[in-house]
Amino acid sequence: MKGRKLKKGDIESALNEFLKGDQHLVLGFEKGENGVSPKIFKGSLDHYSLLNPVFGANAALYLRRLFSKGCQVMLMLRPCEIRAYVELQKLTQIEREDIIAVSIDCPGTISSKDKKGDVPTEADQLTDYFKSSDSMRWACSVCGERRGVVGDAGVRIDRNGNFWVIPYTEKGETLLARMEGESEEVPAEMLIGESKKADKFQVDMETFDKDFEKCTMCMNCRDMCPVCYCIDCVFHGDEYIPKGDALINKILRSGSTKMPQGKELFHLIRMYHVSQTCVGCGACEEACPQGIPLTKYFKGISERLQGMFAYMSGRSFDEAIPYLTFLEDELKDAED
Amino acid sequence: MGEAKKKDGVEIVGFACSFCTFKASEMAGSLRMKYPEGVKLVQVPCSSRVDPAFVIKAIFEGADGVFVAGCHPGDCHFIKGNYYTRRKIAALKEMFDAFSMKEKLRLFWVSAAEARRFVEKVTDMHNELKERKNEREKA
Amino acid sequence: MKTGIFICHCGHNIKHTIDVKKVSEYFKKFPSVTVSEDYPFVCSEPGQDMIRDSIEKQGLDRVIIASCTPSLHGEMFKDLLKKSGLNPFLLRRVSIREHCSWVGDDVEANTEKAKRLILAGLYSAAHYVPLEEKLVDVTKSALIIGGGVSGLSAAAFLSKMGMQVYLVEKEAELGGHVRTLKNIWPARKEGKSIVDEMVNELSGRKNVEIFTSTTISAFEGFFGNYQVTLNTPEGEKKLTAGGVIASIGFSPFDPGIKPELNYGKDERIITTLDFEKNGDAIKLPGKPRIAILHCVGSRDEQIGKPYCSRVCCINALRVAEAVKDKYKDSYVESFYMDVRAHPRGGEEYFEDTQEKGVLFTRANVAEISPTPAGIVIRGEDTLFSETFEREFDLVVLSIGMSPPIDNKLIASLLKITLDKDKFFLEAHIKLRPFDTAVKGIFIAGSCSGPKDVEESINHGRASAVKLFGFLNLGYAYVDPFISYVDPKRCSGCRMCEQACVAKAIKYDETKRVVHVEEAACMGCGLCNATCPSSAIGLKGYIDCMIDDEISAFLEAI
Amino acid sequence: MSEKKVLVVGGGIGGITAALELASCGVKVTMLEEGPSIGGRMIQLDKTFPTLDCSTCTLSPKMVEVALNRNIELLSWAKPLAVKKAGERFQVTILKKSRYVDIKKCNACGSCFPGCPVVMKSEFNMGTGPRKAVYIPFPQAIPNKASIDKREDRPCKAACVDACPIHTNVLGYLKHISEGRFTDAYMLIRATNPFPSVCGRVCYAPCEGVCNRGQLDDPLAIRDLKRFAVDHFDLDSLEPPQIQKTEKKVAIIGAGPAGLACAHDLVVEGHEVTVFEALPEPGGMLRYAIPEYRLPKEELRKEIRYIEKLGVTIRCGVEIGKDVNLDTVRNDFDAIFIGTGAPKGLLLGVEGEDLPGAMDGLQLLRAVNSNEAVSLGKSVAVIGGGNTAIDCARTAKRLGSENVKLIYRRTRDEMPAANEEIEALLHEGIEIEFLTTPVRFYAEDGNLSRMECIRMELGEPDASGRRRPIPVEHSEFSLPVNSVITALGQATRTSFVEGIGVLLARNGTIEVDPLTGVTNIEGIFAGGDVSAGPAYVVDAIAAGQKAAKSISRYLKGEPMIAASPAKKPERLSEAEVADLTARIPRTERARMPEVSVEERVTNFGEVAIGYSPEEAGAEASRCLAGQIEGCIQCGECERLCEVKAIDQTMQDEIVEMEYDSIVLAPGFDLYDPTEKREYGYGMLEGVITGIEFERICSVTGPTGGDILWNGKAPKRFYFIQCVGSRDRLSGARFCSRVCCMYTAKHASIVKDRIKDAQIYVSYIDVRAYGKGYEEFYKSTQESGTFYIRGIPGEITKSANGLLVRVEDMLSGEMLEVEVDLVVLATGVRPRKGTEELCNIMSIERDEYGFIRVDSINPSRTNVDGIFVCGMASGPKDVPDTVASGGEAAAECMEDIMAEGERLEAGGSA
């Protein structure tokens, strides 16, 4: 694989070059006084940070229903965010045409909830930081893909601290066109390597009940999920979680009910809905006011279910979402 | 689990496609074959109509088991519907497996002529669930 | 809501193991139930009168009949509702005979089960709305793609039936491969004369437009109203067709793919098609030695042609016969695997050919090598398990049929599918050989698999009659149980569109929501199960109906 | 435009396709199907090649479409008789054969099938399984309505059924017995009779008296055959059916046959029934009057045990009016049936009748039946000529009395006792003094010692029609007797009902409506001897059953409907007798073996031994009704059908219709390989045809999809292709086009179901020419089916199965293969009746009998306007048949539509 070796500043100048274009924007991170946070840059970069060590939300969330024609948006985001973007564009929630998605090697993040003091923002320092502390978010520690290998192009960091920009699509090539130098063979070993394969997720309903005991059904997890894109969620209606009259009617028919009811329905149905598109970013858990270990469930289920079809959400623009296609000759043992 | 009062018997909700499995169940009736009364069918035009949410709902409203049954792969009246069913329900089964309740969901292919197969499949499922239920109650 | 519940005893059949009285009493307490009655035979005249009376006098707006399975007496009860002034889709049938009284022996358990089955019907019916069997206008015109004998026969039929026909042929001349054949078995006719006859029949007709040297550049729309853009020698042409017959034929197998046959290297190695075209011109010695090879480009997994081409055995017999007829003293040897002389009269033809002195050798041919003296065939006789090497003056390769060249192009334009051999895939190999998954698009002739001339002509006509049946009224009934979209809920993710087998869902680029082409929808409900927010629903089987049925089975009663 | 009409003959897949296509084009189609259901051959298939999808699944929706399509009129059991050209149209005479079932009423519940005694080979299952004469050929049949396979009128009048007070289905159970189905026979008897073992022994068998066979030679041994059926069934093992309770309570007074029959029918209806019996055991006269040697008490107890098992409570030793007040019973129960019989013996009214040693016959019998010690002395005279008198006499003999005499005042001709009873009596050495009556009894030492009698002569007939006996003056004589038993008749004991106002007749019987059992008091019913006076067991049962029906109606608040008076038994006319005598060889009635006289008079063991199964079968097959094929009109289906859909009076109809065009799709038959003796079909066990194999593979077939032949699961299979195809010897040079593939299909089905099966296929060429066929053939071969090129020369029986000898032409070896099942892939032949069909339409056929067609337009026949599709014009596989159906429809449309004419009629279902 070929890419272009750059210094960090080279990327910034390339982005600034890009921002000179009419209606060109960059979605990336800004290093502010209180730390790093996502920002959409217009005109030129300002306090730009390539990495963001703190995870609050998955930035793909901001891209839903992005159809604006004529405006060019460059995404300089974490792999999990780019993957969510890829899934969303498969679901026509984002038009791919005007977006250049660049995934950046991610050394891991800490939770916005746990942020105390300064966290380094440079890759090598961050890597060392996580080596010496166990503050990395659980989602990141078990992340399936922290390498910048998804989207139109990737920014990879080698073991010597060099930055590599590697194009994956034609659009990625155009990004490269704005940069100086020649393409050369990318080193095989990088700072961020391939993730370990996670163990098969296994749990039982008793544990589930215990873990979700505190759930208040605020549904923040759904609202902050980057791939939970529905305009009108099924759980707004009365079919699954009746409210008001429908609730009373149901109780009159069936008997006393502990409130809030329908936790299993809500979480399991949502788990199924996002099973093929979940990127395991942990935004749900981040959003949960009750600290329920949602990532464990959502990521665990989605990995198992995606694995059945050798699918990985966001890995490629061309792979169809498994539930929307089939092979005649497969799943021979599906029948009982 | 759910709020519904647990009944004594084993309750199974089955989704049966109109063109194959429901026909087979009709035939089972005409031939006076017997199967447990806990088995109740929801008729759907095609097994691909079965939203996995129905299955989840049935389980958490108190069903001991759910099965989805349609035409054999390749025989779908709607040409390809059951291939989608196969993917979705297989995935859902995987999910149930992850929650250690694999036994609660089954997928059957039963053609319109296979009344006996229908009866065997549902009876078998019923018996297994019954056994598990008894074991649980004993424990 | 005023629901009437009518529980049939079916004489002994239901009453025997279900306490029908208890069941009818049970439902009386429901506020939404106005009438709950049990009756010995609901299907009898007095039974029907009772229902009708209740509808009229009590003003029922839902009727639940708990009796035999819905497929029995279905239309009769629907008619009853119609006659009583109620929309027939407000009827719910509950099977308490085939699914309850006959399959269980315990009265108490059956009674409980019957209650729940009826309860499910009651809950579900609460969501029923009156449905209409809608009509959609369809254009009474047909686009026929491919002007071979299937296309021509389809065109002839449709035009005779008064339908506007657009016949598109990419070549300059109509007639396809048949035009080049000299002597068609068993009709013993020249291909050209068959084709000319068919073309003549068409050419005088006002309702037929023939486009030769024309291709299709765009294809849009849905059943009844397809928008077609043609690329004609005169430039672009747009037209509307109600339906389509794709009859793009086949392409002859090219033996060049098999180098060991040395086809094209020597003029003494020809194909059956070459023989048909120029057989008479071939110069042969007085006592010619002719070899005929069966299954060239068929039953050959190595080159990706595992299928039998169905016609080549007869073609081989044709060549053998022609040679024998011309050269009495010729030596004709046919190398075969199985002689598939299956068409009507084929077996007799095979026997007659044998009687004429044609030798049939069951063999695997390894190599054909031209030498100045003759063409040498080396192979193994599989009956005597011995190898042989024989010299011939002419080798005729009985070539198989390969998928048409444009198969992928046409399939992607029409959104139809190819089978594993890259022929068009039919909706059902046995019973719907002309239909595709897309309503209004049919396939005919050898583009769905090898066929002989007779079969291709028949296929053309048979698919035409199907299309005619769809379009002849100028409108089509739409089954009421089809999908509909609530645009307010639709997120425009297009998952349903991607999954839809019938290609009935269309995306609106400006509104960013989908809608259902009602005429094209098959009513399977796959879209409904695919949509995470249930913005698309299958009428008659919408989520809340099924959800409530599930509740009815499980809630404490 | 005028409406266009097309006639489609044949309801297989070809005809269905043509009809549906035509209907979708707006043409009105009439489809004629010669059999009970459409579906043709395809619906008989288990799976279809090459996809192995279920034939039923794919075809049945099409069949349903035919039924629902408004443009198609489906006539099953119909065929064309004549076709005439009428201008441009065809005038067709159609025969609509009667199905004897009103299809508007029939709801396919199948209640009628189990009762039908006529078991036939199922055509649907190619004879591999049975069906009844009333049947639906398969569950997916269209129309899904029963038919009765009635082929000819029954040769007899079934007078037996009309003569029987409870209308026992005599023809039915005789049919069952004649064909070895003893349990079915028993269940059929039991359907109308709660006391088969009683009636099988002591019924007076009015049926036999009127048996139409009796007009030819001997009447059937109807009662003895019933006894036979009873002997072959273990009633104690019969599980009572599920009964749903009504919560209504009925009291039965008297546990005799009337009361118990009534109780039986009421409990089956779900009512709670309590029987009150004054004596210590239930059974009434059956228990206490009929001697053991005629009716073993254990047999009776079994019947009563079963009635109790059904839920009837019997309270013995409770006498109403004494132990319990009738009023109390009235308050506790919703209805009452009185069946107290006639337990009182009548008196002679002569001097000395009260002497010790003189007793009433019933008293004697009751004492003996209660195992009380009775001693009658050496000489016994029994007065009377009825069955009771004979019972008493024979009992006396068995009690050891040496000199037993029967004294009767008329002659033998007037004796009311059954003839065979009189015969048995005489056989046992008991004399009868005819025309004699006692006038006085004398005692010696306080015991009876002598009886003075007087001779009688017969005068003018009395009210009963019998000649009145008149004493002959001065003919008195004296007989020494130790005991005198009077058996002169019985009277009721009904005083207990008077208190509540039940109306009594002068003779003390309860006044009832004989058809309903209703008394003058609401809720009180009566029947049997208590209302009709003394009669026979079966009359009592009939009365109890009638009352049960009335009580059930009463409890439901329904109006009383009297059972219609029975039809009079009919006799055969002289002409009929002559005709039958010529047709049916004379045979004698089989006599039931009995215990020898010497042995039987020494004990109370049962005299009649019962038939052996062979004897019973032979005797039962004498029944005239059993001489015909198909329905014997026994009426069982009519009795079982709750919707009253059976109509035996239906007549075949012939209608004239006009059509614009005709499409023929009569289909095909399969070659009968019997003539190929080398294969041994029909002779060797385990050689079957492909279509038979298809049925035993099919889940809708007789084995439910298990591959079983004669109950055994074969493991080694040999399939032989080209049987009756490509074969000049059988007159078929043509290739049947389907056998190669259906054989490959069979092989793969076997492989799928029996993993360790060995499968051989003999072939000449494997013609796998259709779409996907070659690949299917290949995969069959690869899955382990052994293909042998060469057709076997011979099949013989071997030690463990069948030995197939075949030369493998590829290796030149002679092989000998031992297998369990040989399946002949028989070729295709024109359907039986194709010739006739062609003849009435002047259609030409080819040398094989297939309909001759044009080569480019293969649905055109030699007659304009008549088209053909499917196998009728030559072998075709399913896709080709479907294509030909469509093609025929297209040709037909072209033919009937004038240029550019537009159809307006709707085409949607």
C-alpha cells in the first residue's frame, strides 16, 4: 500500500489549502482552553487538533441528514466516527458526493465524564498516557478498529511519529493532490496496530436485568447513537411501549405493571435495529445518566451478528447491509 | 421477565406464512393431528413479514417460545422473501444465543403438504420448552 | 366500536371439544363487543341471516367469525358483509376448527385457546380499516425486446389482440438465429420462410412499430407505465409501455474457448450452425468421412457450462441425416455422451438416423487435430473402454447455447435477475416460467434457457398471453393488501427499497422519502419488517395488529 | 361485443394454466374435470425436479385461483358427451355426474368418512392407500367437497335396516366383516346400539326375517355376525370419547335396556345422568330374565361398565316410590325417564295356582340368575308359548329336572317364541303339549303333585289375528308335576307415578307418544315395556334412544320433533329376484356352531359358540349390498353429516352449452408394466411403478412421507428407466421425456431420507435436457446414486429381496444386484378416454394415440377452434406443459377474437 509521508504541520496546511475553496468546510477537532472538542472549521483552521483524546459524542451524529449540494466537507475524524458516517451514507442519511472522509489513527479516548486535568493530545504521548493509566474508555479498549483505515483516506502514524496519509478511494486521491511530495510504500508496522479479536459476547437475562435495573427509559442512549437515525422512532408510538390511555388499557387487561416497563423491549429491539450498523463507539454509554454498561451489550451483540455475515459496519462503502441482501446458498443450519 | 402473569402451560407463539406453513397447519387440523394447545399461530402473508421486534415482544410478554415458519428456501411465493427471513431470524437467534435463551426461538421450513412435519416441529419445541420449564420450577 | 362475534359449532366439529357457550358468554363483557353469539352452523342460510340481521339492526362495524379455517367459505362471508352493507375487509375469520377443536382433545384447554384466538381477532380487527380493491390505469402497449422468433410470435399475438406493440431489435434484420437455418426439424422448413411469414404478418399492422438496429438506453417506471428510451438510428425515441417481454435469445457457443478442438484453425472443422448456413457449399470427397461431436459447450463444468443445451443432439442428428441423404456411401460417426432425442418425434428420428447407417459412438473426445490427410479425432470409447484415433474429412461440432450477450445489460435495465448460468431467471421454474420478479416484465424464448424453434415460438405466444391478461382491460386491480408509506415517519433510508423483491418501492429525491408503486407491490410485507420505524406498513398486517395479536395470546385473562 | 366462452377439458396443470390465462384475458371459461378434484397428475407428485420443491405448495395456490376466479366455472365430475359445430361455435353436451353431496352445504369436515363401510383404493394414492366410498381425494382438493363414489344401484332393498327398530347399519357392518375389518364392524354397530353383545345374542332379529337375500336363498345370519363382531372386540379397552358437559341433570328410573340406552345417549350429549334401579344389579330383564346360556352375564356387565365409564351413575337397590319419592327426584333433576319395564308375571287364574311348587316364570329366572338355589323336582310343566316359557323350560332342564314339558294352548304355528328357540328346545328333548291348557292344580303333602289339563281346538281368529283356542269338552286329562311354571305374559308396576298425575292406560302402561316418549307431564318421559307393554330388547333400546333425543331437545328448549315413522321394509320384485338369481350363485347360510346337546343341558354355559373369522367372512359376503363396487347406500354418511349435505337422490345431469372454442387437456396415464413379465410387476412383491413410489414418498400419501412398502423400510433401491418408452415391443418408440428426471428425483429423495440407502439406476441415455436438469442429474450421481448403463433382463425373487440381473454396458460386466425395492420408471400413455374424447370431436390422433398437432403451432389440432395442451399431445415436463397451456390459450384467443376486438369483461379474481 502506498501513501505519503508527512509531518504534522503538512496536514494542517493541506487542510487550510482545502478551506480556501468556496463553501469548503472541515469537521475536525479544536484544542480549546478546556480541552479538545469537535468543531466545524470554515475559512481556515484555528487551534486545530488532529486527535481528540476525549469522547463525548460520535461526531457522525452531526452529519445525519446532510444533503447540502455544492458544499464540500472534509471529515477529519476517528475511525469509529468515519465508520458511522459510512453506514449512514449507506442509509441515505448523508450524501457521499460532497464529503471526503478521513479516518485518523486513534490511540484511544477517555470518557468526557472522567476527564480530569490535562490529557495529552499527541499520539505518542497519548499512547504512553494510556499505558500508564487505566483511564481509557472501555469501548476504546475493546475497539475493533482504531486504525485510520476506513473512509476515503486515512491518517496513520508510524512508530517514528511520522504521519502518513493513505488514499482509499478516488476522493482520497484528491486530498493527496493538495499535498507535497511523492507516494511511497507505507511501513507494515504502525503505532496503532490491529485490534485483538474480542471474545464472543455472552450474557444471560438475569445479568441483563441487573445491569439495566437503573434504566429510567430516558432514551438518551438512542438519541446519541450515531446510527439510530430514524426520524420517528417506533418507541414513540404505542405498539411496544404503551403510554397514557394505552398503558392503562394494557394494565387493565393484564394486571399490575412495574414502571418504567418495556426496558427489555426497548433495548433488545434497538439492539437488533442497530445490530448491523453499530460501530461500537460507546456513545450510548457516554450518554447514559445512569452509567449502564451499554457498550458491552450493543457492541457484543453487533459483533456477533455482523460476524455471521462476515460484515463489519463502516468497513467499506460497497458492502450491503446484511439484512438487505442474501445468498441462496447460505445459513444451511438456520432451520431448527 | 415480563409483566404478564405466568401461565401454567407452555405458551408458544408461531408466525406462519399463508402459503406454506399456515396451509400445513390447516391440513394438520383436517387430518385431526394433535399438538399442544399452547401453540398459537399468527398468520402472515410471508415469513419475511415477521419483524424481529414481534419475536422480542412475544418473549417479553410471557411467551415461552416463538417460532417463525415459512416455505422452504427457494419455494417462497413471493420469490425471495424467505431468504431475507432466514438472514434476519438467524441473526435474531444469534442474539438470543448471546442472551442465553437460544431455545426460545426457532425457525422452521414447512411446506403446504407437510402437516406431519409441522406437528412434529411444534410438538418437539413444546416438549423441550416444557422440560426446561419443569427443570426450572424444580430448581 | 361495534364488533359482532359469531362462533360456529360446526355441528359437532367445534362444539365437541370447545365450550362454545362459555366462549360466546366470555366476549359479551367486552365493551367493544355488541353481539357475541354461538350458532350450530354459521355458514348455513339461517346462520348467515343472523349475521346479516345483526349487522343491519345493531349497526356492527366489525365482524368476527370464529369457525373453520379462513380459506374455506372465505369469499362467501365476504359477500355476506358486502350484501349487508359493510366493507368486506372489516371481516375477521378466526380458525377455531382446524387450529383448535381438531388439534386438541382437552375441552378446557381448547376453550381457553379458542378464547385467545378470538381475542387476537378482536384486538387485531380493532385496527381494521375499510379497504378497496383499487384500480390503476395501465397503458395497453407492450415493449418486446428482441426480434427473434419468440419476440415475433409475441408481437404477432399482441397486435392481433389489438395492443400497441413496440418491437426492438438491435440487429438490422429481424429473425434472430432462425433466419439463418436451412432446414428446421421437425417442421422441415427453411428458417427464413418461417421468419418472413412472421415478419409479413407484422409489417402491415398499424399497431406495430418495429425498431431495428436499436438499443434501449433507459428504462424507468413501473407496471402498467414503463418509460422507455430507445436509441434508434434516427436518434433518441421515448415511449410508454404497459409491460415488457424480453426475448433476447441466446448466443451460440464459441468453440474457440476449447483450444483442443482447433476450431477456426482449419476449415474442415465447423459448427452445426456453420453447417446449417453453408452446408451445401462444403466440398467433400465422394465417400466422405464425417464426424459429429455432441455436447460442445454443454455439460462441461470446466468451461462453466454445466447445463445441457437441449437442442444440440437433434441438431447433430440433422447434420448426420443431411450428409447421409446427400452421400449414400458416406461414413458418419456421431460421438455422444447421451443422445437426448427428447422432443416429440425425436426418438423416432434418432432411430431412423441410426437405420440410415449413422454410427453412434459413446465417447469422450480428447483432441481434434487437423492433418493434411484429414482431421484426426482421438478419444476414448466409453462403452468398450478403449481409446481410438480416427481420421475424418469433416468434423461438425454440435455447439450449445450460451446466454445472450446483452443479458447483463438488459437485466440491469429491467431490474430482473440472472440465474447461475447467466440466463434470465424466471419467477418459478415450473409454474411461472415467463414471469420475473418484476410485475409486467416477462421473459420468453431461449434467453431464459436453451429452447428449440418450436418451443421458442410457443414461449413467445404464451408469455404474450400472460402480458395481455395483465394489460387488456386498460386498468388493473390492485390487491388491497399492499404496502403504504407514512411519509411523516419515513427517514428515507431506502432499506425497504433495497430489499423489495418486486422493486415496487421508489425513492423521491426531493422529498427524501419513499413511496410504493401500488400496482407493482406483491404484498409480502418484507419492507414492513425491514423498516426500523415502521414508516412503511403492509395493509391488513400492520404492526399494531400483529402486536396486539401477540398480546392477546399472552396477556392474563 | 359478445361474451366469449371457452371450454377447457381437464383440470391438470395444463388445463389450469390455459384456463387461468384465458380468464385473465376476460374470456369466460368452463373447466370440466372428470374426477372429484382438479390438480391432475402434478398434485400427486411429492416433489418436482429439479428444484425439489413441494408439488402441493406450488400447485395448490393455482388451484385455489381457479376456484376463486370469477371468469372460471369449475365443474368437477363432468365430461363432454358430444360436440356439434353450431355456426362458428361449438355445441357441447356435458355430463355432470352426480357427487351425491350438496357442495353448497358440505364444509369438508370429514365427519362422514370414518363411518363409511366401503373401503376402496385411493386413486390419488395410485392404490397404495385406501379411501372410503365417501371421500375427499386429498386435503387440498378443489373443490374441497366430499363426493360419494356410487357406481351402481344397490341390488337389494336393505329391508334389514328398515326392519330394525334402531336401524342398525347392517349392510355396513356386514361389508366390514366380509373384508376383515372386524373392529370397524363393531364400531359401526356400536354407533347406533349401546348393547351389541346383547343384540348379537338374544335379538329376535326382525332384519333376518325380511332380508332380501332370503328371497333368493337363505337370509343372512345378521345377528350371529353381530355376535361375531362383538367377540372380536374388547370393549373394556375402548376409551370413552371427550364429552362436554351441559350441566343438565336427568334421572332414569329403571336400569333395563330402555333406561340404559336412554342414559347412554344422554350422557354422550353431555348431560349428567343418574339411573335408579330397584334390584341389586343393573340390566333389568337382560340381567334377571334371560338365562346365562343365552346371554352370559359377564357380557352384559361389560356393556354396562362402558356406560358407566361414559359417566352414567347407576344407583342400584333404590326403588322409586319406596326408597325415594318421585317428587324428590323431580325436584333434583331437570328431566326424568321412566323405563321400569313390565316386571310382573300374569296369572292363569285357575285353582291351585298359589300352591307351593307353582311359580311365575320371571320369578324362576330371577332366582336362577341370582344364583339362588332352586329345586324344581323331577317333572316340570311350563305353561306358555313365548320366549320366556322356553327359557324357563330350558332352565328347568339345566336345573336337573328330567321330565320337562311345555304346555301351550294353541299350535306351533301360533307360538310367539322364536322358531330357533323352539327348535333348540325340542333339540334338548323337551316336549310340547300343544292345544292344551291347565285347569287346576292338585297338591299332595302340601306340595304340587298333579295338574289337570284340557285339550283345546282353534276357533275363529281373535283381535290379535291368531285363532282363538276353544276348550274341547270332556277332554280333561291329568299330568304328574312337581313344579309348574307359568310364563303367560308380563305386566307393569306403575303405581308410583300416579301420585304426580302421569296418565296410565287401562292395562297399567304409561301413556306416551310412541314417536317421542313424551308423557302428559312436562319433563317426564317414558319408554320400553312400561309404556308399550312387553316386547323385545331391541324395541326397548329404540324406545330409550327416542326418548333420549326428545329429552335432549327438551333440555335445550327446542321443540319436540318426532322421529319420522320408519320406512316399511321392502321386498324385491319378482323380476329383481329372477335377475339376481341368475347373477348370484346360490349359497347357504352358515350355521353358528353350538355346544352339543349332551353337554349343554348339564350347565348354564353359552350354547352358541360363534363363527370363526373365515366363516363370518364368507357369511357376511353373501350380503347382496356387498356384491357391488362403490357406495352401498347404507346411509351412514347421511346419519353422520350434520349439515345434511348428503343427497342420495341426486341424479346425473346432462346439459347443453355453447362455446366459441375448446381446449383439450385430458392429460396422461402411465404405462402399465404388467405385460413386461421380466420385471414381474404385479407378481413380485416389491416391484412398483414410479408413480406408486411417488405416493409412498409423499407427505400427503398413505405413509405420511416415510418410504415404506408393505410396512417395511427398504434400504436398497433399483430404478429402471425407459419402461414402456423407447420400446417397440410395448408399442412406444417415443421417449417419455420425464422418466429420466423423475428417477433422478426419486433417487435424491431416497438419499435425502435414508442416509445409508443403496441406489441403482439403470438407463439407456440420461435425458436431462431442461433448465437445471443436467446439474440435478450430476448432483444425484455425485451424492452416491449408482448409474448403470443397461436395462435389466430379469428380476427374480431372492433370499432377502429381489435379484436384478443387468449387463453394465460400460464395463461389459454382468451384474447381479440384490435390492429391496424395484421402481419402474414407466412411460407416458394417452389418458384413458382420450380416444372417446377425440372421437366425439373428430380429432385425429397419432400412432400412439396422442392428439396429433401441428409442428410449429403445437396446440392446433386438425379441427379449427379446438386446441390441445399438456401431455395429451405427447410427453412433456411441467414447464413445457405450462408453456403449452399458455400457448394453447394464445392460439385460442387468436381464434375467438375478431381482429382488434377488445375484451371488456373483468379478469381479476
